[in-house]
Amino acid sequence: MLAQHPGWVFFEGCNMIEASIAAVPGLIVSFLILAALIAAPTVLVAKARNKPWPLRTALAVYLAGILAVTLLPGDAGLQSWQCDTGAPTHLFTSASSLLNIALFVPGALLAVLLFKRPVTVTAAFGALSGTVEIAQSAGHLGRSCSVTDLTANATGALLGSLAGAVWIYWRRQSPAKPLRDFAWGTSLGALAVLAIGGVFESRIDRVDIVAMDDQKRALAESAVQADEWITAAARGVFGSDTQVRETETNKDGNRLQITATTDHGTISGTWPAKTLESAWSSNTRGDAGSLNKNEVTAAAAQFAHKWFPQNVAGSDQRVRSIGDGPTMAYTVVYRRYADKVMMPMRLDLTITTTGRVIGFSAKTVNDPVLPPVTVDKAKAKALAKAATGLPSESALLLAQQVKGEWRPVWLVGSGKQDIAIDAATGERIAGKE
């Protein structure tokens, strides 16, 4: 029977921690040494007090096993004074959590069989679990402090104590002063919660490993999708026979910046917005084609409507030639204006007389809401001249971000210096020269 064979409970518990051996070098040797150091005095003290020694020794040795499994240096862990405080959502589905539950069940069971105080034992093992997690966080042990582990250990302590209580009642053995056990247990539990919670609140930096892992997984999945998208875009821009040689992905806030290098050129864009930003063919020479200016403009418009519908809508189109002769090419520029203010959207295409797009650069931005313009071109030039003492050569009204806010801005060229003037207030904008 279980009460007559406490060593059976101990060795069953040892089987539960076999999975930890590979992760903690020297676990078995360290455990055996620690168990021997604890078992010998436990037996001697028990015999000196005329107390049964097997159950006491089994509990002491099992506690040594818990300490060995949880506190021996390993090769994992967070930084010092950090703890994974993510919600224990995988408590009964994670193999690691189930192992931590199993680790504390036999110890709590042995303690209840020995002391017959299930409430106090539960609280004591819960406090032990919290102390272990704090020690893992505070020490440079290569171990990971985790609220999930703490919860799993406390759950194991509760299950072990319940099993011990059921065994006691089934064997019709009287618990040791139930009311005192309840009072001591609840007091110890409350004190442990306050102490451990205080340390977590005041000293430990919280991280959420599960959320971080989910983010990494989502990022990896997103990177695969982004790679597929940029590959399809490269073949759409450069031709269906395009072969992607490599892709480079960089995280930029909540988006991915992805660039593909192909046998026909390079192309880049952002994911998950699916907005292309630039592309340049490896062959930047013009083609000896037969398309005239109007036909090239129509080909550019067709390309722009396919790949940049948001940029083209409501935009003005301007065309200028590059070079001359049979290899002449054209630059087709799209800009959008609102109340004569140039919006931040940009789209520039370079296209040959065969309709081949050599390259493009694009900036896809929603039109910002701007304050009304109160400073006209003449006044902007006068303000710039007053600031520099130089005559104004040019003036351009466009939307720009100033200290994180979109403003209508006059960029006035004065000699070798550009002066930026807020078109709504007339104030000169520092740092824009």
C-alpha cells in the first residue's frame, strides 16, 4: 500500500523529471550528491527523535530533486531579473507545463502523507515554486523565470495535496487539526502571494515570451508571403521569364521592407500594404522602338494604372524625353495637387519607345488634411529675401511633415540656399534649409 511504501511515490516522481536531464548537464550526479547530503541527516534526526524515517527521507530527497531540476545552471534563460509573465494559456497542453505539474505532485503528496495538513502543504509548495522562479530570475543560472512554470508548479502542489487528502480520508486517518491547518495554510499562502508579488512588482522586468514567439512566427509567415508577392511583382514588371536570385527582408515598424534581386533587375516594396517603391532594370539603355510620345505616354498610363492605381487617381501627368535618336526614352511623372499644394504622393516612370519600363520610383501616401494656405507665392519670396538678403529664384508649394504634422510649405530657392516657410502661418521652418 502507498502509505507503507513511500519510496514508490518518490521513484514515480523521479520518472517525471527524466525529461529534464538532457537540458541540465550533470543533473543526475548533482542530484545524487545533494540527496545523500540531505538523506543522511534526515534519517539520523528521525531516529534520534524516535520518528519513522522512510517517509521523511523520501520527502527530503524529493525536495532535493526539485531543487536540482529547477536551480542547477542550464543553457537557456532570460536576462537577469527578467521573467516571462505571459498568461499560462498552454498550462495543460504544453509538454513543459505538464512536466512542471508532474514535478510537484509527488512532493506535495509525500508531505501530506507525512504531516496530514493538505492546506498548509499546498501553500508551502506554492511558496517554494515562487521562490524558485525568483531565484531563476535573480541568478545567472541560465534558467528561465516564468509565470506559467509557477502556475504549473502550484497546480501540481494542489493536485498532490488533494491526492494526499483523499488518501488520508480513504484510509480513515484523521487530518492534523483541520481548522489550524486551514488557518496556517491560508495565512502562509497570503503571505507568500504578497511577498512574491511584491518582488515581481518592484524588481522584475516583465516579458511575454509566448507573445514574442507568436510575433516571430507571424513575422516568419509574413516574410514568406512577402517573398511570394515580390516575386510575382518582379515577373509582372520585368517579364514572366524573370528568375529571382535572392530576396532581402527588413522589419520597419509593423511592416516589412522587401527587395528582390533578379536576373533582369531589382525591385522593392512594402508588405503587407503590397506597395511597390522602386524597380530598375539591369538594362537601362533605351530601345530602338517605334512608339511615339503619345503611344509611350499611353503605355506608361496603362502600367501606372495596373501597379499604382492609388497614385494615379486624380494626378497630373507630365512627360519629358531623355536623350535623342533611336534609343530615346521618356520620363513620365505623376503628381497630385489639392488647392495648388503638391501632395506627398510620388510616381516617376522611365519607359522606352518599345513600351519597356526601365524603372520607377514611387511613394504611396494618402493625401493629408492641411490647414488653409494664407501666404501666396509673392509673399513667400519676400519673406525668403528678407531672411537671406538674396533674390528668390524659384518657389514650390508642397505638403511636408513638420515635427510630425503635415503642413503646407513654400520651398523658396535663394541662391545656393532653400528657405522653408509655413504657407499657413508665414513662419520660417528651421532645419529645412
